[in-house]
Amino acid sequence: MVTPVHELDLPADEFEGLERQEAVAALDAARKQHWLARGLFGYVVVNYEDVVGILRDRRFHSAFAMLPEMSGLPPDDPFLAQRRESILSMEGPGHSRLRRLVASAFTPTSADRLRPFMRSVVGGLVDQFVADGRCEFVHDICEPYPIPIICELLGAPKEDWKLFSQWATDIFRIFNGDLVNDKAVIQAASEELETYVRAMIEDRRKAPAADLLSDMIAAEEAGDRLSTDELVMMTEAVLMAGTDTTRNQLACSVALFSEYPDQWALLAEQPELAPRAVEETMRFLGAVRGTARIAAEDVEYRDVLFPAGTFVATSLAAANRDPAMFPEPQSFDITRAPSSSPQLTFGSGIHYCLGASLARAELQEALPLLARRMPNLALDGELEWKPPTVGIWGPAKLPLRFG
């Protein structure tokens, strides 16, 4: 028998806006009652199996395109008309075509070519403060670390790294839920980035180089190629996929290690644990705690009817602590054996993070190097978190001291 979702007796959204530990406890309590909970805008999926099920069900579409509307902008606002369609919100054949064309440029092998450069960048950042034995980790490491790698990936010169960093910071304001005040800054950064990238595309068409932009220009399937507009859109998506997520996840991971000094010491002694350490920190404290979908039609799923237009959030944080998938899920252990059920911070289904291989490589290179060069890690003041409402989340300030 199919039951309309609004008729279900579900736990309420008591975890909305809570601090980290309170939210974990509330989500765990909700999962014990039902696989669904009532959320602020609709419903929240709180167990692993159904988070994966919803994310892989193509009847549910990405809610990314609804961010402006959910932030309070009126439908006729000029900002909405000027926004370019993004691969992050596309569905159907158009989305599949783009993913197919660029897939070869985002493989683990492609990311591996940058690993020596990653080590060089993070090592150079540590050199600037290691003698002092303390740092503000977000400012000193997390914010500057991913941008040189993205620029190297795209083929942008070193003198323009700061431009890309500022563009990324400004464009990411779209996730902060305050578009009414942020839209002018977002639009200006997007236009500046577009002008820059169009010039790069023109240069690469004349003289291809060993970089991602040249690879995307050359990408072809049965005579099909990316248009200039699509190349601009994909470059912005790469900047988004490879910058703010890595900044925040690295900060989340090191903040977590500051609570578990024995695990930090173990990583320094056994750098080969880096891949497991990355997966475990992303499982235990992911920078992307959830992603949202909209029912594109009336959807029957597990004998529940979701009417077209129903907002369904999938709690990646809850799924990553589901005891049905992860033994002792509240335990943080970087020696945890690899699971056939991967952590879900990168998502699942057709919108699985395009930059996952790059982000994994960046974290795998940074964490063991930092553990070796920053032993006896501890907080050196108050750890300040970003507001719980921010989409891609992590520490705002992380003052550390070390041996």
C-alpha cells in the first residue's frame, strides 16, 4: 500500500541548525524511528541505503537550481536570468553528454600527475610557520592550498592565483543562503572569471598545452565537442568542485585529528594510511553534510508517494554514521578496513562529485605531510565553526600549536 509522504508519522526536524555533536545525536535518534524525517523545507532521508537510493533515482532531480529561489530572490530577479546553466543542476541527456565528454579529464590517473605539485604546495605553506610552532590553520593552509593546484590543472599562470582564489570565494557565496545581499558580488566574480577563461580558451585553441582546459577542448565523442559556453561552465564547475570543498574538508579533517592526537601520531608514523585516513575523516566529519533533490514527477519509493515538487534532502552525515553499514560508526579510526559501502560525502549517482579524484589526492598528500611536520597537534585557542546553515561547511578559525 502506498502512503503519501505528508500522511506519515515522522520525527520532526529537531536537528536543523544544531551544533555538530547535537546534530549527530538528533540524526541518530531520528534514524531509529524511520528512514525519513520532516525537514525545514520538506523531508530528510537519514539512513545509508535510502540516501543512496534517492540519489541514484533519476526521478529525483538536483535542487541546486533552486538555491536562488530558496534564498528569497523573486522569480523575475535579473540575477536569475543571467545565471548560466551548470552541470551541477543539469539532468537527462544533456547532463549525461557533458559527463561523458569530460570523464577522461577527471580520472584518478589525471589527478595523480599533480601529486608532486601538491606536496610542493603544502610543504611550502608549512615552511612559512613551522618554526613558530603555531598557526591559524584555515588562513595559513586551507585557504591557499587548493588554488595553485586548480590553476596548475587549468594551466593558469602563477601570477593569477590570487585572482582565482578571490573568484572562488565570491562565487561560493551562492551556498550561504543570502543571495539578496550577495548576488552582486557573485555576478561580478562570475563575469570576471568568464572573461578570463574565454581568453584562455582562445589561446589554447591556437596552442594546446598539457592542461585540463586543453584536454576539455580536445574532448570528442562521435564528432561531438564542448562549445565555448560549455567550456566556460565546466571551468567554473572545476573551480567550485576543487576549491571550497577541499578547503573545508582539510580543515574538518585536521580539526578532527586535534581531538585524536594518537591517530595523528599514527598517520605521521605510517603515511601509507593516508587513503584510509581521508575516507575515515570524510565519513566521520564531512564538509558536505547533505545534498537535496526535488521530485520531478509523482514518485513512489518504498511504498511512499512523493508528489511532484516535493523537496527531499539526503543527509550524507547521517548516512555516514549508519550502524547498518559501518561497525561502531561513532568511533574514529584511520585503520578502519575499507568498506564495500563507501562514505558518501562525495555523493552518489549521476551527480557524484566530478572532482572527487582530485580532492582525494589533495587530502592524501596533505594530511601525512602535515602530521609529520606538525607533531603533538593541539588547539591553541577557540575552534570557531561556520554557521550550521552554510552549504559547504567547516571551521572558520582553527588555531593550532604543535611540537
